[in-house]
Amino acid sequence: MKPLDFFQYVAFLLIVAVLVVPVGNYLARVFSGETTFLSRILRPAEKALYRLMGVSADQEMDWKSYTYSFLAFSLIGTILLYALLRLQYLLPGGPEAKYLVTPLTPDLSLNTAISFSTTTTWQAYGGETTMRYWTQMLGLAAQNFMAAAGGLAVGFAFLRGFVRQRTSSLGCFWVDLTRALLYVLLPLAFIGSLALVFLGVPQNFMPYVEASTIEGGSQIIAQGPVAALELIKNLGTNGGGFFNVNGAHPYENPTPLTNLIEMLAIAVLPAGFVYTFGKLLDRPRLGWTLLGVMFTLFAAGLLICGTAEQGGIPQVAALGVSGGNMEGKEVRFGIGGSVLTAITTSNGATGSYNSMHDSFTPIGGLVPLINMLLGEIVFGGLGTGLYSMIMIALVGLFLAGLMVGRTPEFVGKTIGPPEVKLILLYSLVGPGTVLLLTALAVTTPGGLAGLTTNSGPHGFSEILYGYASSMANNGQNMAGLSANTPFYNFTMAIAMMAGRFALAIPALALASHLAVQGRRPTTVGTLPTDTLQFGVIVLGTAIIVGALSFLPALAIGPIVEQLKMIGSLR
């Protein structure tokens, strides 16, 4: 690994670690209803929104009401976005119709609407050849805010299940949604978007520019309100790009500095939310223990992926080409910036890639794939990423309890048979969805028709990657898979909804089970959850569960491809 790349990785992790405490403290104050430095400005708007929705700041919901509200909110957002996409031809403004060459068919519109309402932002289309400016602003950018706020609200409801005692209430979805929008997403997106405009990201409604190239040819340079979509797609762990090549486009991500800002936007809020968890439980060491596991996995991903990409491809090196695998990567970011983005986006439920992962080495591409298959337990999606890590921790506690013959406890709450069933249900949704849909795709004409570029192990990896990304509500893809077909538009939508709702429902149900309990006192027989030992248990559980679930699929995809590349297989 090059020293400059190593410095970049260390600097990024240090910045995230430094920001964890202030961000975590702020989130705790916001969702506890305490006064913040923005309260004087935003409190009138908050109260006005409560009156408009007919709710009270003191209103509480049980887990079923909270879930119904979350589902209804998501359904309404999906329907409205679908209608806007189908009727976008009625919208005024640019770009000119001649540039919109990808038709918004019913199946593509449905896929896109579900994609953005679940924070997946899977894009089976090129933004600059499909969407009008107002579609991007009124539809996609707005849904990025709404879906992200919904995820943050659900994450905080899940957290309350561990904090509260002897109550069936988990808060009010509409109150949490309002606070997430007003106090977290809107201020940060506004400041961050202005910073991006200052650093060269355009925000305009100009027509596309037709330019002459040095060779004498013609080039169409797309324009549009890019900055408005750019910051919130990262901040809300959404990921949908204004342009087809996403963060690799110089308008979306012009410099290494903008790349750093956008990657911090992905990681800092979810990392801070883990600290919030420990703070509200009055167990800050537990928060740092979980963060330690996350940082360890993140650093391991950087090391493995970075080493693989710097090592390059033997067949290319034999031609006298040195310098690692630069295929599919932007020169302005190099291998180091591309790897940092690949690891950050695949861990953070944000498909805002700045390089083509289809061109990574097999092992280099394996790392972001594993990150998504593990449920993005490192930082993860905004709010929702926390319960992925907690579920892994609870599986580890359950296994440790079996070995010592004790009923497992976590932060004073008993993990009995009802809770274990919900945890196992949560744990099976991801592997069941991804593997079943992948099997369907590789055994049917509709699925195989998407492999227009590659076949064999790499083609299998492209399909597996697509469903893993959809299930993880991530949205990044390998470009070799042609996914804009009815088969993939519908099956990817199923994976997206499973990743959003089939995980949130058991998570909220588990939170309710724990909230009604009291808190048992710590005894000599209680397994400490704020120690290095517990961190090792969580880390080992994540690796073991992931290997048991997905190793056979990985073996016939990227692992076989790696062996063929180095000449071990023919």
C-alpha cells in the first residue's frame, strides 16, 4: 500500500472518530426533545408541522402503530414519486426531450419509485438521459430527504427499546420524522450543498451544452441542479447519482476534497448514532466497543481491497503496465481514493461510487460485496445501520449463552425465546432474499438475458452483487449487468422492499419486547458488553454468520474468478 493512500485512510478514520462524540450528543438531544442551538430558529416550524399533521410532541405509539405509520409514509412517498415519473413529460424546463433517450416505462418507474422510497436509489437508467431537472428536484431529491428521515426515525425507535423500561411505547413516528428533517438533514444538506457549489459542483437549470472536442468531434455536456441532489444522497445514505456514472462524474465529485466531504457525509451520522446508543443507555463504553468493531472491519476492508487493487492484474502486468489496477478508476482519485469510496459506500448503504466496481480485481470487488452481504454493519444506513450491528451482537450473546448455559442478557434486558425468534427471523431475511433471487436469475432466461457483457464467474458475481446491493438498500451495481428489464426491475424491487421493511418490522417488534421489560441488575454471571472480549465475540459472530450464509455463493463467483486470474484454475 502506498504511504499516501495509507495516510488518506488513517486521516479519514480519525476525522470520523473525532466527530462521533459531538454528532452523537447532538442526535441524542434532538430525539430526546431537548433544546439545541437550532431550537430558537426551528421550533416554530416544528410546532407548525405538528399542527398540520394533527400530532402532539408528547404523543406516543406502540410498535405496531409506529410500524403502520412508517409503512403508510413509505407507501405514500412511493405512489407520489411513481406518478411524477410517469407524468414527467408534463414538467417544464430542461433538458430537451431529444436528450431523454431512456423511456420511463411502467416497470422502470415502479422500480425507481421503490428504490428512492427505500433509500436504495438503485438506478437502472442514466440520470442525464432519463430525468428532467424538476423530476430530479421534486421527486428524487425530495424522496432522498423523506426516506432518510424515515430511516433515522425507525432507528431511534429501535434504540428506545433498549433504553426504556416497563412501557410499550417507542415514541411517535411523525415527531421523530419531523425532528430528523428539521434538525438534522435540512441544515446539514443546506450547508454541505453550498460548500460543494463553492468547490465546483454545479447548481443550475441551463440547457445541455454542445461542445467541440480537440479531435473535431461533438460532445454533449449535461447540466442541471447537481449540488441539490449530491449532498443529501450521501448524508441520507441514499446514493442515487444525478449522472449515470455517479460520483465518478467531475460535476458530482470534482476533486479529492469533495470526495472526502462526501464520504464523511456518509459515515459520520451513522457512526455518531452508535455513540448516541451508548450515551442514552448511560453505557458509553458499550458504544465505543461497537464502534471499535466497526472501525476494525472498516480498516480490514481498506487493507484487503487496497492491496488487491494495488497488486493489479497479472495478465496486464505481463504486458509491462505497472501501477496497479487503474481500469475503471478516475485519475483524480487514483486507487487510494477509489478504494476509500468503495469501502465507505458499501458499508454505509450508499451506492455513491466514484469508480466502476465491475473493473475491480476479483478480491477487490469481493470486499464491498461482503460488506453489503453482512448487512452493512459498519456504520450502515442512517438509523437503520445500528440495528444490523445490534442484531449481530445479540446473536453472539445467544451463542455465548448456550456455551455457558445461561439465558443471555443485553444491557439488563433478557433475551428469551420470543426475542431469539425475532432475531433469527431478522438474520434469515437477508440470506434468504439474496440467495433465492440470485438462484432465480441464474436459472431463468429473463435473468440470464441481463448478462450482455460477461458470463461465467464474473457474470454470476454481477447478479449476486445486484441483489446484495438491493437487499442492503445500497444501490451500487456492477455495470456489466443490464438491469433495465421487467425481470430485474420487479425482482430488484422485491429485494429493496425486503431490505427496508422485512428488517424494520422484526427490529421494531424486538424493541417493543425489550421496552416492556425492567432492567435486571448486573451480577457476577452477567457477560460484560463493554469489553474487548465482547467486541471479539461480535466480530467473530459477524464473520462466522456471514461465512455460513454466503461462502458457497462467493466461492462460485469472485473466489473462482480470483483463482482463474492467478492461474490456479483453467
